[in-house]
Amino acid sequence: MNGKVCIVTGGNTGIGKETARGLAQRGAKVVLACRDTGKGEAARDDIARTTGRTDVEVSALDLASKASIRAFAETFRAKHDRLDVLVNNAGLWTGSRSTTKDGLETTFGVNHVGTWLLTQELLPLLKHSAPSRIVVLSSRMHYQGRMDWDDLQFERRKFSRMKAYGQSKLANVLFTKALSRRLTGTGVTVNAVHPGVVATEFSRDFPQVLMKLFSLFMLTPEQGAACSLHVATAPELAGVTGEYFEKSRAIPAAKAALDEVAQERLWKLTEALAG
């Protein structure tokens, strides 16, 4: 990865931080795109200490704000003339319904719409830098996900964190499939990954007694980053696109994720939501 430039969203903690560390260890220049830049700077210092890299950057990015997404992309383009890898790692799981700064239901707005918009903003640079790669963190929960087209944002139905998260992770795979078609012939690949069940701050809203029990069976953040790093860097995956990976192997995605009509319906709807 020497000479390559990579962005990792949510690179200040958990899987994102270990993904960024792995990219830096492989020789890449890494930009940590973080909502909390204070935590981002602490992560940068830790990554620099363990890898010897002095060029890790931190840049503000809030996927709950379209203005922040566009500002991040503008700042990045002003500083860098290439982008080789975009790891769309950041995501959340909320316990109750809330909305983003733009009025979208937060789980859907951050995990899908924010990720979609950031990718669109950076696509010209990814194409310019081809061969390049996009990695989208989904989840095995996309198999249980269902797109409720009449109420995607839980404006009428009772909010369920499980349904909201599963729907957003299914949206990630639908997006990956639709984008891969649009990138045919560009030299840019896009693949979705499931990192495994990982003990991170992602689960901080859950009861701590349960989390202490579950953590005995969870992967470490470093283990969780392995699939993202494989898909982002493995030479044998050059040209592989539109796939869903678990444990660093491409496996069939959920049947619902393979529906091209649903992929295109979500794409058009997201275009409208993202403005």
C-alpha cells in the first residue's frame, strides 16, 4: 500500500481504528474521518506510535449532516490529488428514534444516506486514482433486514432498533450492488463486508451486564478489522466487485439484497433524500 491514500470513516475507535492501523502498517497514508476530532487525534497518536507513521491525518466528518459530508469531501480534495481506498466503516445503532441534522431517521440517515452521499462526493477522485476500492461495512443482520418502502424512517410504525439496524444494513448491500454496476469499466471496485460480532463502543447503549457476558464470545476490534483490510488490500481481489464478504470470503448476500428493482428503487429514493 506504499504511496496509496486511504480514508477510514469512524477511524477513531473500534474496528475503524484497527482498520486504519492495518492500512498504515502496510504503508498507506491514512485519513481518519471522525465526528469527534479529539478522539480522532488520540487515535492518530496511538496509530503513529505503533506503526511509526507520522502522516496519519484527522479530519472532521459527521455522517448525520449533509453539510459536514460535503465540507469533508471539499477539504480532502483540496489536500489530496488521489484516493485509493475508501472504507465506509462508520455506523451506529440507536436505542430510540431520533433524527439527523437534516431530519432523517438517524439509523437510516447515518448508516445508509450519509455513506451514500460521502461515496458520491468522493467518486470522481476514486475514478481518477483507479484502480481503487470502496469497502462498505454491512452486517450479517442484513439477512434479517426488510425495506419497508412505505415507512423507511419509522414515521408511522413503532420504532425498533433491530428493524432499523437490519434495514440500514440491507440498504448497505443494495447500495453496494447498485454502485458496482455503475462503476463497470472505471477500475473502481465496491464490496460489502461483515466484520463479525465485535466488542466495541458500538454496543455502549446496551445493558452493561449483558455486554460483559456477550463480550466473552465477541471478536476483538483487531479481529473485526481483518475482513475490511483483506477486501481493501488483497492483490487477488483486484477487479472483484459487487460482492458480500464474511471471514474474508465472498458469500451469497441475502435474497432481498439481490433484487435489482429494489436496488434501483433505493438508489433513486436516496438521490432525493441526499439532495
